[in-house]
Amino acid sequence: MNLWPLKKYCSPFTLGRLGIMGMNQRNVNYIGRYNERALYPLVDNKLLTKELALKNKVSTTNLIGSIKHQYDVENFTKIVKDKSGFCIKPAHGSGGKGILVITKAEGNSFYKPNGQALSAMDIERHISNILAGLFSLGGKQDFALIEDLINFDDVFADYSYEGVPDVRVIVFQGYPVMSMMRLSTAASDGKANLHQGAVGVGICLRSGKAVRAVQFNQPIEKHPDTGALLSNLQVPQWENVLNLAARCYDMSRLGYIGTDIVLDKKRGPLLLELNARPGMAIQTANGAGLLPRLHFVEAFIEKYGYLPPEERVRISQEHFGVHNI
């Protein structure tokens, strides 16, 4: 699966020749140029994102409730009453920080995916930390969202450790240009965060099949905890995933975004959240640079103008497969 020609240290000339986009290029030429700052709150605030998705009939995870004030924290147990599992996250969080997943609730005990038991007081303390801004962008005061637990598709059972795998799709001007799966590991504490040790698996836009896998930016063949061969991974309902990602451009009007999507075994692809500043690691996971694809989309739009989401997905799949750009 190792298609990446780069060594640990490479010259800027080599990176440019391979079409690798750097942070400054991303910030100036794409985020700064195509993402209107007035629209950022729609994606930086997960509650606003969810409301926007519902308004635009974009499938998303179910919201159980929210806690916005310290005096509401004690209502936590009432909000999750009769729920066997749920997820608590900060509305303004990033990088998976502050997310608490509970897979089982019994009386006053709540169990994390690794089997660790928490009391109601433990969870109320965590919610208080969210409200205080401990996990939010810029450390500003925040509020907590409580969502239904995602029953991820059984096809991923061997590819993730104590967490829900998700699909990150970079969407540029409405065109999916690159994608990867993020698989949780013991090192990442069950979170799909590559910087914490999750596995990133590049996914071919044409087929939905794995093309390369990395952990800590180094190529790997098998999941470090389950031993599953990562080259066998294939995302089901792949066109539905890409169509959902493409529609997020029409919904948000942000030109350069990362769409994070999960596959629920009953509901299918669901939007988890949007990111107006998606990271660069997706290039390492795919063994390919973003710049040639972004340049292609810019030229294509200049020639053909606006196309509906399904047509944009078709164009992306036609041109951004493993053996194309």
C-alpha cells in the first residue's frame, strides 16, 4: 500500500513537483480566498451546523439535548434518561478534544468504550469543563451538545478500536477532491484524531477502496490493535457519502471545507461536522498532493460554471481516482 515517494525530509522543490500543498498555501490561496469569514460560525459552532443541516435536509446525527449554563449541568441525567449510549461534545471544540463517548449506562454508572466506569458526578464535571472553555477554540466559554450514539456499520468492526471511524472528504467549490478514513486506536484513546495516533487510510474517490494507510505519518499495513489488513478496507454506500459531502458546499457556501461523515448501520451516511480549516495529513494518507486536483477544479469551473452536486461527484470520481490526478 506504500505509494508515497517522499522521505522524512524533502526539499520544497520536491514537494512542489509532487503537488503537495503546504499550510501557507492552504491558508492564503484557498481558505482565505474561498471561505468568507462571516460564514465561519456556521461550522465552528456544531449546534449551528446541525441546525443548518436539518434546514437543508442533510442527514446528520440526532441531537438529544444541550447544556449552555452551569446551573443546567445537574439536568444531565434527565436529558439522557432511557438512553443506553450517547456522546457529549463541546459546541466549539476541535481535533476531537472534549468528546466523551458513553456506550452503556446502568443506574448511576456510565461506561466508556474501554469499559471504564464514570459516575454522574464525573460526567457533570466534564460538562462543567466544556462550559468553562477548556476544549474550545481560543478557550472561550462554550456549551455542551449531547447526541445519540452512532451505531457504526459492522463492515468497520475490525478496523477501529473502541471508537467510531469516520470519513473525511475535502470539498473544494462543491467538488470532492480527496478523502480518507480515520480509524481510532488504543494510542488515540478511541478518538479518530490522527495527531493523537489514529490511523489515516486514503480512500480512492472513484471506488471507495483503500489506497494507503499511515499512523503518525508512517505507512502501515495492518491496524495496530485489531491486526486487520487495511488494504482490504472499502467504504460502503460510497456515492452516497460523496453526494452528502458535495451538498455541504451548497449548504454552507464555504469553498474549501473538510466534511466529516460517519456511516450508521440503519441511517446510512450522516454528517458529523464541518471544518473550515481542514489539515494537510490527508495528503500523506493518500500518497498524493492536493494542488493538481484543486487547480483542475478551478479550471473546470471557469469553463463550465455551476453544476448540481450529483454531477460534481461524477466529475470528481472520473478525474480523481487512484490512477488519475
